[in-house]
Amino acid sequence: MSIETKTTCPYCGVGCGVIAKVDDTGKVSVAGDPDHPANFGRLCSKGSALAETIDLDGRLLFPEIAGERAEWDEALDLVAKRFGETVTEHGPDSVAFYVSGQLLTEDYYVANKLMKGFIGSGNIDTNSRLCMSSSVAGHRRAFGSDTVPGTYEDLELADLVILTGSNLAWCHPVLYQRLAAAKSARPFMKIVVIDPRRTMTCDIADMHLAIRPDGDVALFMGLLAHLAESNALDRAYIATHTTGFENAVTAAASLSFDDVMERSGLAAEQLRAFFRLFETVEKSVTCYSQGVNQSASGTDKVNAIINCHLATGRIGRPGMGPFSLTGQPNAMGGREVGGLANMLAAHMAIEDRQDRDRVQRFWGSPVIAERPGLKAVDMFRAVAEGRIKALWIMATNPVVSMPDADAVAAAIKSCPFVVVSDVLRETDTTRHADILLPSLGWGEKDGTVTNSERRISRQRRFLPAPGEAKADWWQMAEVGRRMGFQGFDFRSPADIFGEHAALSAFENEGSRDFDIGAFSRIDGDTYQDLAPFQWPVSREGTTRTRFFADGDFYHPDGKARFMTIQAPETSRTNGRFGLTLNTGRIRDQWHTMTRTGKSARLSGHMAEPFAEIHPRDAMERGIRSAALVEVESPHGSVVVRALITERQARGSIFVPMHWNDQFAAKARIDALVPAVTDPVSGQPASKNIAITARPFDAALYGFAVSATKPAAETAYWALGRTEGGWRIELAFKATDRIDDWIAWCRRTFALPIEIEPLGYADHETGDLRLAFFDGERLLAAFFLAREPVAVSRSWAAAELTAVHSDLRKRFLIVAGRPGADQPDPGATVCSCFSVGVNSIVAAIRNGCHSVEAVGAATNAGTNCGSCRAEISGIIDGCLAAAAE
Ligand SMILES: Nc1nc2c(c(=O)[nH]1)N[C@H]1C(S)=C(S)[C@@H](COP(=O)(O)OP(=O)(O)OC[C@H]3O[C@@H](n4cnc5c(=O)[nH]c(N)nc54)[C@H](O)[C@@H]3O)O[C@H]1N2
Ligand SMILES: Nc1nc2c(c(=O)[nH]1)N[C@H]1C(S)=C(S)[C@@H](COP(=O)(O)OP(=O)(O)OC[C@H]3O[C@@H](n4cnc5c(=O)[nH]c(N)nc54)[C@H](O)[C@@H]3O)O[C@H]1N2
Ligand code: SF4
Ligand SMILES: [Mo]
């Protein structure tokens, strides 16, 4: 017998429904929820691997004060005392909370209430500042509210879907699959991808515009001017429902076609084809994500896009509208509770006296923040300068994810009092905490999240609380109570949700978009059973699927505003010899890897930090394939593997944001990112950074697999999980001078002294291989060479779980190659069935020339489908090679 619980995926903003099953032995498995309207049963590779990431390895299970285990009472009293004293002595703005779009709405609500209504400061900001704040600012400028007008279904109903600054295939995979399915059902549907890189998302695109970094404002201004010239405007909509059109279109028209070409880096024919497509296809949706938001012109990019939709009246109707794709599972929920420093609860404005008064009356609070607090980048500056003296970080890892990350680490270190609530004991941020509070993680906690299409779903508990871990909302409420405040006597998440819903309806009467008044008096049972629903649902039961088809915007005059914008200058590269650094995500890792890094399957897809670089750029710099490269900015540097590829545009390299000090020697890419922000939203520009790149001077390269977690201290190392333990990539500098490699292995892989290795050394080539066996089990295998080690990683990793009864075969490991009976599967492409690239190539050579045929032969791509774009790319590559 197994128990099934319906819950929601804790990763991306698609917000897929998950059914978690716990069997008699306590084993957990997950499946997509066929009834959930976001995914209808689908899950991507990360969602499918959720059960592999919930073990208690590395979990923070007890509160700690200064590194020592403490009682909850003691820890909470201390937090309340220090925050209280700091406020008394230095005023409310001397303390701050830095929270996260991965909190549940209930956690977020309590944190915001405590800071803005009781401590009385606006100093609560969130990692959503790094993620969605340009979209929020763009929405508020245009609509007078932070409203996402459309729904996922619009992507399926559209005849033209534009994806700009979004790698949908990897970052919103289930939505991508819905789009891909819609396109195969309606082949006339057109998809345009606007991205400097040729990403996997381009697999379903009819047009890929490899835009110059930050060329988006110019591109969409060019589009607006074109729409005006070609009479494609909806004059009636503009006249009735908007203001500011003339100024906006005059500014757009002042940019000549040549300017647009220059600044977007696109050819005249490409521009014309794109403009004509938008002009002629009415049902069009423009989706955007971090390539738009994370920019010094991020808010202008958002408004340049919205301008084009307003000008054509293509908003809030089926298959039409601008669509901001939210990143985190609860980025939207955080916005609803006012978790950003410049917002107030329930979509009210902190700048508005009446709104402040209303929220204060509702809360019955002694004070209310009078002005916006510090936005993330300014907040950590204030910490560094000693203006903020007590900081509580919850569900985010800023030492990895904030720009100028080394300065952020130093700021946190220097802060007199730092509390970190996390699920893990060791992260780059927990290292610097004075107080660690253990939080409940996914599957252990209860609450709600809101996805990109305004759909609120329950995350439900199906696992017991481990150790003494407690919910984040409970931690905040306890501290509120201990600081002597009324209004924190919540007994359950349902209590909090009810209050949040009541506030959304309080003196609303249709004046605010966010209204879930229907749930104001929700009881525990109803909350437990709550089915996914889209807001708004007012107390009277009024709902709406889309916004703004008939105007009714939230500015006082009820009209939308066209924004008059200027296009920034752009260039192909940053500086004469320099390159532009672009950062972002890969398919199978989530942010700072604290959860996905636990799964061997997910870690097999891309197992090492890397820099994608165009072949010409690599050649000019003497960077060879699979060698290491050092990427540097005035702020810091990383050492990562070179991945030479024509998908990358010239002049720009791409490095993922995921790797950190727990997984690599030096790969925190945010150490290089300057703290440059969008002037309106305060969102950091994480995608267009001036850097240099050069070969890393390695004397020796190494690779190892080990049953225990290796503890390397070399110039370069990168760790990854495998089925039976760990894999590690290594490089040594000439100055490392290691004479006794056996002793080095014993230290690094924690090997018992009595175990003698099998070994092979070639003095000519410098190759060295050592394998350590304990009976029939391989404990560690180490490969060293002067060139990047050419051993099959997946084969070596598999040897950790194999039984090595045949003594002669053990020598195959030292030989560094699979036996004839064990073909090398190659790097993982399909995480669900662990199918490697070599197995897929073999199937293609055997005549499987479609993704379906490869799936039938190998299972690859037949579960979650996240790798189908990659399989299709491999097929194209093989067929092209065969044709040559
Ligand atoms: N696998 C995975 N999925 C995730 C996450 C994860 O960590 N891993 N995180 C989630 C979160 S929080 C977020 S915010 C989303 C982010 O989702 P996305 O925004 O789709 O992801 P990114 O890789 O950050 O960036 C998207 C693309 O923007 C492009 N880009 C860079 N500069 C420009 C530019 O100037 N103009 C244009 N048009 N494009 C540009 C980049 O090349 C990149 O391909 O993903 C969510 N989903
Ligand atoms: N260069 C560059 N930098 C970026 C980006 C980029 O594209 N490029 N993207 C930015 C974006 S969009 C985002 S969203 C951020 C993400 O960056 P972060 O928020 O820093 O990344 P996460 O790894 O998701 O951090 C979540 C932390 O919360 C912990 N945690 C997990 N569940 C819980 C819980 O239930 N309670 C508590 N208390 N803790 C929990 C995890 O262990 C982890 O330490 O990074 C930003 N930084
Ligand atoms: S697309 Fe994947 S990561 Fe995003 S919510 Fe769905 S299963 Fe989770
Ligand atoms: Mo994000």
C-alpha cells in the first residue's frame, strides 16, 4: 500500500502538479498530476528526479548558535533580542530581511508583516529582485499594477509565439513541451526565439534572431515604428484605453532602421521578416524572462515589448499578450504579499499614504514602513558599510547568486548579527551565519505557491519533519511574538492564508487586481483540499482568466501608459580585446545546486562548470577544446572547462550560474558580475559583463571516481554526484608539486592506509592511473595525464557500483577503458533513463532517424521529454556528418 499526496513542484514558475507516493517502506516516488492545469501530468527532468533530492544527507537538523547546537527557545530568544536591541539603538532601518521566491506565500506574508508593519522598516527584499523586478516595474509603469494579463493556454492558442531572453526548453520545460505539442498540432503556428545564443529552445523555432546583448529595446522600438508605418495599429484601443502613444511612437521613429540594425546586431532581412510577421499575425504572444529582466535596460525592455502589444490591442484576448515567465515556484506569491522592498502587501503601493494607512489598520500594527526599503544590491552595500547591523537570510544563497558575490560574502562576514534559515548545513552563505535555523524543506512543509499564470496551488506535506526543523513562517512568527508584537499567533498556514486573502479583499471594491477574498474565512479542511485556482476570486465569487482586453487598467485614469524609451548603445564585445559574459541556467541543475546537486542522474547531464565559447574566439586566445579556461573581470575570476561551440555568438561566452564553493574550487560566476543595476527596478544586469578569458595554465589534469566525498585542495577541482559516490575533475599547477600520488589519493579520498592500489604509470606520456579496491568493491580510481584526461566518465562512475570479482578485469580500470562487453554510454542526455550520448548515436547509426525512433530503441526522451531537443540535435549532427 502506498499513500499518495497531491502537491506542487518546488522548482520553476511553471508550477506543475506532482503526486508524491510514499510506500510501506517509506520510499518516495513522484509522478505528474494529470489533473493539474499547469502540466496535465507532465514533469520535466528536475521534477521527475524530486525523490532523489529529499534524503537527509547534509541537512541542517538543529538550531545552532555560533556553530554549536542550541535549543529553539534559546536561538529564537536571541534573534528577537538582537533584532529588538538593534532597532532600539539604531532605528528600524538598521535591520533587514533578505528572503526568497522559494518561500511559500504564508512564510513570505509573515516576514513582510513583521518587517513592514511591526519593525516598521521597508528593509525586506528578496532574490526576486535578481529575477522578476524589472517585469514588476514594467507592469506597474504600463498597467498601474503588477498584473500578468494572460494564461499558459494563450501560448497554445497563439499563431505567433515570440520567446525573448527565455531558454524555455531548459528553464520552463513543461511549458515548452505544451508549446511544442501545440505547434505540432497546428503546424502553421510560428515561433521566434530572440537570444544571442542558439539554445535548445531554437529546436522548435521558425526564426532565431541572434540579438546583440541588450539589443532588445532597439528591436522592439523598431517594431513599434514599423507597426505605425504599416498601419497595423489598433487605433480604437489606443484612443480609448491608453495614454502616451504619440510620444512613444515618435521616440521609436527617431531611431532609424540602420540604428536598429546596428544596436540589435541583426541583418535587414531578419528584421524585416520579424516585423512583418508581428504585423500580420494578430494572435501573438511575447514571452520573456531573464534575457530581458536581468539588464541595465531591463524595465525599458519590458515596456518596449508591452508598447507593441498595447499598440495593436493584442492583450488579454485568447492567444494574445505580453507574458512574463516567472522563474521561481513562488515568485508571484512573493509579489502578492509585497515581499519586495518597494511594495506593500496585497498589491498595494508603499508610496501611497492611503494604502499604507489601510494596511496598518488591517494589521492593527503600531507602525508601517513609511518608504521603500533597500533593494538587494543596496541592502548588501548597507551591510558592508555597517548601516545594517542585523540581517536575516531565508531560503536564498546570496554568496553565490548576488552580483559582486565576494563583496557580498565579505559584507555578511562583517555584519554584527546574521541569521540564516536554510535546509542545508553547509552552503556558501550558512558559513558566515551567527545563528543557523533549520527549515522544513519540500515535502515536509505546507502552504501555497503562485505560478506564472496567477494560479495558486498547494504544496502539501507528505514527509515527517526531520530533526528539529521548523517551518519558515513559524520561525518568523515566533520572533515576532518574542519581540512583543501582537498579530503573530498563527497556528497553521491556513490561518495565515485566510488573513492574506482577507487583506486582498479589504476595501478593495475592484480597485486592486489581486483579490482572493473568497478564501478570507478558509478553514483547515478546505485549505487542505484546496484545488489549484487562478486569481482573482473575489468574495462575491467574481473571477477572470485574462486582464485588459477591455482596458480597465489600474492607473487612476483607468488607462494603460505607453512608455517613451531610449535605446541603449550596444556593441558586439565589451572592449577591444575583451568578451561579453552571459550567465544563466542549464537543464538539470537548479540555482546553487543545494538540491539538484544531490541527484546522480541530474548531475550526469553537465557534470562540470564550463564556459561556452565560439571556435574563433577560442582559437584567437589559444583556448583548446576540453582545456580549462580562466575567466576574469575586475571583480573576480573563475576557472572552468572550455566548451567550444558554434551555438555561441562571437564575442560572448556563456557560463552557468550554478557552481559554487561546495562543488568547485573556483566557479562562482557572480564573483565576476559587477553590481550594476537597472535604474528603475534595481535588478542586477547579470547577462552582459565585460570580461577576459585565457587558457588556464594546468601542468597536469586529473579525473577520479570515489565512494566517499573527495576533499581536494588543488587549483582546479569540480565535484559531482554519481550513483555509487562522487566524481571529481582535477587540474594541478606546476607549483602544486606532488611527489607521492598514492599518499595524495589516500588523503583526498579518505582511503584506509592498508589498501594498496593497482597502478600503472607511463613515464613517457606522464600518464598515471591508480585503483583502490576493498575486496570486490572499487573505492577510488584516479587518472592523471598531461592533457585533459580522456577516460569515459560514465563508465568509470559505473565501476563504483559494479562487483569486481574477476581479478583480471580490475586491470581494465587501470587501463582506463571499458571491456568489450561494456560499451561506453557517454555523457548523459536522458536523465530519466540514464541514456548516454554514445547509446543514442549507436541507435541513430542503426537507422533510428527520428526522436520517436531513438526513444523506441533506447527509451531516451520517452518519459519527461526534457531531452528531446538535444536528441533531435544529435540526430541532425549524425545525419549531417553522414552526408559529408
Ligand atoms: N533548469 C533550470 N530551470 C530553471 C531554473 C534553474 O536554475 N534551472 N531557475 C528558474 C528561475 S529562478 C528563473 S528566473 C528562470 C530563468 O529562465 P530563463 O530566463 O529562460 O533562463 P536564463 O538561462 O537565465 O536566460 C535566458 C536566456 O537569455 C539569454 N540572453 C542573454 N542576454 C540577452 C539579451 O540581451 N537579450 C535577449 N533577448 N536574450 C538574452 C541567454 O542567452 C539565455 O539563453 O528559470 C527557472 N527555471
Ligand atoms: N550571474 C547570475 N546570477 C544570478 C542569476 C543569473 O541568471 N545569473 N539568476 C538570479 C535569479 S533569477 C535567481 S532566482 C537567483 C537564485 O539564487 P538563490 O536563491 O541564491 O539560489 P538557491 O540555490 O535556489 O537558494 C535557495 C537556498 O534556500 C535553501 N532552501 C531550499 N528550500 C528551503 C526552504 O524551504 N526553506 C529555507 N529556509 N531554505 C530553503 C537552499 O538550500 C538554498 O541554500 O539567482 C540570481 N543570480
Ligand atoms: S517544468 Fe519541471 S521544474 Fe518546472 S514546475 Fe514543472 S516539473 Fe517542476
Ligand atoms: Mo529567478
